[in-house]
Amino acid sequence: MSSEALEKMLAKGMDNALLRFGLGKAHLDAGNAAQAAEHLQRCIEFDPNYSAAWKLLGKALQAEGDTEAARQAWQQGIAAAQAKGDKQAEKEMSVFLRKLDKPTSNRG
């Protein structure tokens, strides 16, 4: 579904975690990290255990250049994933954290 169609649903008052996740993903895919982060933040307000939303929120925040906020999102996402047994999301966010912590010594 297009982000326009999802925005129309939101405008009609249909606001829930799944809709916000869809909007966040659509905006992130389109390169609109700030808007993506806004929708994903609302998504996890609806459902704090939505591990896929935490994962994308971290990506959106990283794309905005806020690595500390991305780190926090992924740490919270890992906790959410562990709480619901979502091993794949836990593994992916752990990899993102390791990459974030890797020194960037190959510049130049």
C-alpha cells in the first residue's frame, strides 16, 4: 500500500500500531528518515513490544545521524524481542549495534 493511501487512513482517524509501522516503513524506504522516525515512535507508543518497529526506528534515527538515539532504540528493541521470543529481530538489532560500535578506521 502506498504511503498516500496510509496517510488517508490516518486522516480518517484510523490510528494504530500497524498503520504507523506501515507509514514509518514507507517513509524510510522513500528516504524520509525524520517522518519515518515520527511514525515509528508513535507505533511503539501503541505497542512497546513491537520489535520490528524498534528495529526500523533505530535505522531511521541512524539515517538522521543520531547514533546515540539509534543505539537506545535498538537496545530497547532487543529487550522487546527477547520478551516475546523474537530471535530474528534480536539477532538483527545486535548486529546493528555491533556495526555502530565498530571504529571507522578505514577513512582516507
